[in-house]
Amino acid sequence: VVRAEMFGQLTSGLEAAWTKLKGEEVLTKENIVEPMRDIRRALLEADVSLPVVRRFVQAVSDQAVGVGLIRGVKPDQQLVKIVNDELVKLMGGEVSELVFSKSGPTVILLAGLQGVGKTTVCAKLANYLKKQGKSCMLIAGDVYRPAAIDQLVILGEQVGVPVYTAGTEVKPSEIAKQGLEEAKKKKIDVVIMDTAGRLQIDKGMMDELKEVKKVLNPTEVLLVVDAMTGQEAAALVTTFNVEIGITGAILTKLDGDSRGGAALSVKEVSGKPIKLVGRGERMEDLEPFYPDRMAGRILGMGDVLSFVEKAQEVMRQEDAEELQKKIMSAKFDFNDFLKQTRAVARMGSMTRVIGMIPGMGKVTPAQVREAEKNLKLMEAMIEAMTPGTAMYNHIMYHALPWMVDCRCFASRITQLEQYIKFDESVCAYLETMSLVLLLSPFILFS
Ligand code: GDP
């Protein structure tokens, strides 16, 4: 089965471990042997580096045999919890925020090999910071590929951020100097400099970066790495850190069929945190790296918090409260339904949205396409009907079992609390806002 969610293989590999503990009363030295083997295999197949896997497995088994019997918690759930906590720790624990300069512009220097998504990240990052109310400027420093400068200018226009260029005849360190002066004159908050990548690490590139770094005295030096390179990403971060000194990494292409090795290895191997992740080619597809959410996603718990955040972006709090009241008093009607589905549609592609919902990790891309089609069909049907038509009754008839399913979803959210810390308002929001409406096409037309 192809899974719509990234890390799908890792998720199923780990699931195999929990499954072996079904029916056990307590975790013992003996009954965790097999599950630990599954965990080890799953991590290696996800291309996590061997020493990291060894330490991880050791830490998990030490804790697993130590926990004893906890009332009400089954051994398989206990193991999930231990693995979850260790995964979070492995990825650095807390989210690692970008640092901003207190005096003068914050300077962010981006480095990375060719094709990893560095130029794209420049513009995405500017877009991201602009949304936080910061003024940004980009500096085009990739003098070896004239196309890279053009690309940056186009992307800058797209996100509405000025781009400083000086052509390809000027040395990158000189461009950096001029660009920074310009930014100071214009009282820009954040300057982001793109640099030239190479296909592989080489001395020319490192020397150039060192020079640029000296001129810029950057607040952040971020290495852009491609998640598809697995544990190689961690090795690269280490090398760049030793050579030029970096403050963190940005992991790109996490939307592809990345196996997880990069996300899990970078911090542990290099000591440097992943600060941001790229999840697609659109300018909006850049987010902070949350170790706890990532762990939740790897464990197939979906990424409820990211989901809520996205939902909040497209849905106003008042609307949610009104909806809540309507559902409670059984006044929720098809117009509300339509409003909901449209709000959900604004959250992005359905594949991504569904990947974030707990328990929906097993939905295949084909099913998603089918659902999207059904959703359009349903919209058309709803728009065509008047209360009392046969169509109305037909949909109502099918909607009832679906409503029951929504309740199941809500209880699933409540179960999740043992893995992810929610505050109460988030819980209430999730349960009542019923974004589960998304699931309706699967049920209504199946
Ligand atoms: P650079 O050589 O490092 O500057 O790489 P570019 O920024 O030119 O990106 C190389 C390719 O990767 C382009 O086609 C981008 O659209 C694509 N790309 C960049 N980031 C992402 C990402 O997060 N996800 C996906 N799917 N593609 C990306």
C-alpha cells in the first residue's frame, strides 16, 4: 500500500513493533526483544545513521524494562510513549527558533550544495518573515549561475521582497558588503544572502563562504540540506559546521518520499538543530521544525497541532464558535457544510491535509483523488438542491452514519492527549470544529 504520508515506511515498520505486544500484560526483557528488533530495522531502513540507531535502541530498551506495570496503560502503548519521547529528544527536544539581531539588521547567510532548494528557501524565508511583520531583502550571491540570480529576482518579486544584485562579475564577498550597506540604508530588518552551491563539497566553495561570512558577520548561518539524502544530510551539516561554523540547518523536500533519516540524524550527529523545514515548492511551504510534532507524525499520530494552526489560518475563531453551537443544537446544515469544506480546501492540497489527520495515514493518494472528486460532486449537489428534494433526503440518509464517525474521530483526538500536550481550548476546538467534515466524502459515497 502506498501511503500518502511521508515517512510511511518508517511508520509501518514501527507499528509492527507495537503489534507484537498486543495481549501482553507487562513489558519484560523477553517480550521486548522482537519489538526492539523491529524498531532497529525500521530506523535503519529509514536511513538513520547506525550509531544513532544503536544509542536510540539502547535508550528505549533500558526504559521499557524499567517501567513495570502502569494501571490502565497497555504495554504496546507504553512502548509507543517511550519511543515518542526518545524521538523528540533525538530531534533536539524543543523547537529551535531563529535568532534576531538586537542592533542593526539580522543577517542570515544560506549555504548548501547545488539543487537542494537554497534559492527557493531564500524567498520562502523572506515570505515567512514578512508575515511576521519584518522587512526583508535578498542578496543574490550565486555568481556562477546567472540563471540563479534571475530566479531569485523572480521569486523576490513573487513574495514582494527587494533583491540586491550586482551581476556575475563581482566577487560574492563584495556583493555581500554592498548589499548589507544598502540594507542598512533602507533600515531593512532581515537580510538573507543566497550563495553559490556546488555539486559536491569543495575548497573553493568553502573559502568563498568563509570570506562572505567574515564580511557579513551573520546572525544565522543556515545550511540548506535535502531530506532525500537521508543520513548523508547529517554528514554534510557536520562538515559545513567544522569548516565554516553554522548555526543550524534547513531541511527541504520533506514533502517527497523522504524516509526520515535526515530529520532523525542531523541534530544527534552534528550537534546543530534543524530550524526550519521545506515541504513543497510553493512559497508558503516553509515551517519551523517541531520535534514533538514530527515524532507524532512518524508514529502515525498525524500532526494535529500543525493541522490546527493551518485550520486557524483559514477559519476565524467566531466562525468556529458559531459552528460549535450549531452542531450542539443539531442546526448544522448543508450550507455550513459547504462553508467548512471550502475552508478546508483553502488549507492546501487534500493529500497534505489528510496526512496531518491522525489515523488517516493509511489513506492512499488514489483515495484522496477520489475524495476530492466526491467533494466537488457533493458541492454541486448541495448547490442544486432545495430542502425537501429527494437529493436532500438521500444525502441526509447517508450523512447520519457519517456523523457517528465524527464522534469516533473526536474520541481518537482525546486518546492522542497521552502523546501530545494540548491545552483545553485546542481540544474543544478540535472536537467541535469538526474538521472531520473532510472525512465525509469517504463515508458519504462509499
Ligand atoms: P538551489 O540550487 O539549491 O538554489 O535549488 P533551487 O532553489 O533552484 O531548487 C531546486 C529544485 O527543488 C527546484 O525545482 C525547486 O522547486 C525544488 N524545491 C525546493 N524546495 C523544495 C521542497 O521543499 N519541496 C519540493 N518538492 N521541491 C523543492
